[in-house]
Amino acid sequence: MKKRKVLLLLIILILTLGITWIIEPLSFNPFDEVKIPKAKSEIKFNCDVPHFAVNSELETKANKIINKHMTSNNFLGVTAGLNIENCGTYLCGAGFVNKSAQKRANSDMLGRVASITKPMTAIAIMQLYEKGMLDLDKPIQNYLKEFPKKPKGDITIRHLLKHTSGISHYSSKWDAMSFTHYSSLVTALDAFKEKELKFEPGTQYTYTSYGYTVLGAIIEKVTQMSYGEYMKKNIWDKAGMSNTTLEEQQVYNNKSQQYLKVKSTYIKSPKTDLSIIYSAGGVQSTAKDLLKFGEAVLSHKLIDSTSLEMMINATDGLAPAKGDDPYGFGWSVYNDPKHGKIIQHGGTQPGTSTFFAIYLDHNMVSVVLSNSFGTRQNAFALSRDLASLVLVE
């Protein structure tokens, strides 16, 4: 009888410790109210451009918007930023980068960018296209013999870029969580390359991260470099993105703990391995670096204006009228009736929700990085809220 009681107490103790580890309560003292850190910002603006309503109150107004999101429990930890060409930069962090340690988030918080990786990969493909190393309309087996031909038709790089290849996406949220490490993107193809296509390539649209894994594998084969090496040399270094890397198995300074939002509670996220989708969603970065990426796109540091026009041409897109914006090469393309053409990409995966936008007609970049899955709509809303402070109606 005593042994049963001891065993029961031991089970209760283990469960209590496990639940406590997952939930990470901010305080064990019910009388100790922990305050969520408010917005802490930095701003460098010297703006006299007629397209924008930038004034001395911008920082105060932007911080107020972010604090309202935090008060509404829309985020646990978040960083956000705006950059306007020939004008300046606003950056801000709020909430916790680590809940149990009560470490506050700041504008240098490092986190997963999720599918913001896709436009980076698409730009890398366009760099190789500019050099004559790729043909967008030849079967991918010209560059990647490891990927088998499919009965439903040939897949081209153009199909992969536009999500019209027929390659399937995750079958469920559980399928999106991988714990296997792959030594290269060519090796990662083994996880899905034998699956049949959903449709004949070029006839329908299905968003697929695995399609962008194939693009990463093509980059590796054509350049004889790893995906990470190519991106560092040709994208991140050129854009001045000194804190952007692939997420690998090591410790990083100021790296955020990863969380999931379950109703109103933030719990620890499982540590998934992103190597199967490095070129689709395996990059980690900061808000500051992503603003630099946007600047590099606008100033044509990475690809020329003709290639960018090809990327943002969504007139032949097959994305549905509802649920997805027209999709170009790695970008969702949105024509706003007030603010003109916007190219953008959001993302979500265990430990993050993100949104990134370039307002092409205004040379402005907006970014939001949250450290929690389940906050994607809030990231989108915050990005738009901040942009609205600047854009003239």
C-alpha cells in the first residue's frame, strides 16, 4: 500500500514538473504581479519626403500601438521595424525573449523567420538565372538528376517558384514538425521525392514548402556550395545582414526561446529541426537584418530591376482569388488601392509567426517577428498598423 502511495506521489511530481516546464509560469508567487516589458525602441529618422507623414511623434505612436498589442496578449515577445529609403529606420522590441528567465525582448532578438526565407531563395535562383546558369523553363532534372520524373509531367523551376509544380505541402500541422537532421538539401529530397504529384505541373496552385526545398537543392547542385554558404556569400553578406544564418544545432546570442500560443497561454515549443526546409523556412534573423534585406531588394544590390520585375509579375498566377494573394516568384503580390504595389510574405512554424512587406511605390519596408506560433494574424495586423502611421492617405 505504501509503495502504491509513493509511486502515485512520484507520478504526480513528475507530471507537475513536466507541466511547469512546458508552461513556464512567470511567477510562483500569486502576490507577485509580473509586468510584461513595454516597447523599447530606437529611431533614426531625418525625413522630408512628401509621400510620408513622418513627424516627431512617430516613435511615441508606434510604441503605443505595440504596447496595445502586448496588453491584448497578442504576443509574448515581438520585434518590429520600419525603414524608409532616404528617410531612416524605426526598430522596437517588447515582451519576453525568454519567459521563465523573464528576459525582455529587444530590437536585436534573433528568431526564426519561417517562410520569409522563400523570397530569399527565389532571389538566389534569379541570381543564377542572370548568370545564365539556369533556365526557368527546362525540366528540373537538367540540374537535379536526384529528383525523379513524374507521370503527370515535367516540373520546371518556374513551377517551383510559383507553387504550381504539383508537389504537395504538409499533410497536417504534425507533418510540419520534423526532428530529423539532413546533411544537405539534396539529401532532404529523400523525404518526399517519391510521392506522386497532386496535379499536372502548371495547371493549379498549391503552396508548398517542399517545392522550395527542391529549389534549394538545385542551388546546391548548380553552385557546388551548400545552401547556407551560397546564401551567406551572395545574399546576406551583400545586404549587410550580419546576424542572419541557417538555424543549426548550436547556441546563439540573443536567440529567443520558442513558444506556441494555446488560447491565451504561451507554452514552450518542441525543438524541431528545419534542415528539411532550409530553403523554404530554415533561416533565422533579426528585424534589423530583414529591413536591410528589404533595402537591398529596393536598391537592386542582389538582382537587377528586370529580374525583380519578373519576380513580381503575378498576372499569370494561379493562386485562388480568396485565401491567397497572387503569387510571383517567392512573393505574394498585392495591389493596394491606396498605397500601390506591395510584395510581401508571412510565415509560421513552431516558435514563430512573421510578416514582411515591401511597399514598392514608397520604397518602404515593414517587418514583424514574433517568437510564438499562433500569432500570425497579429503579426500581419501589427505590420499594417505601423505602416499606416507613415503612409499618407
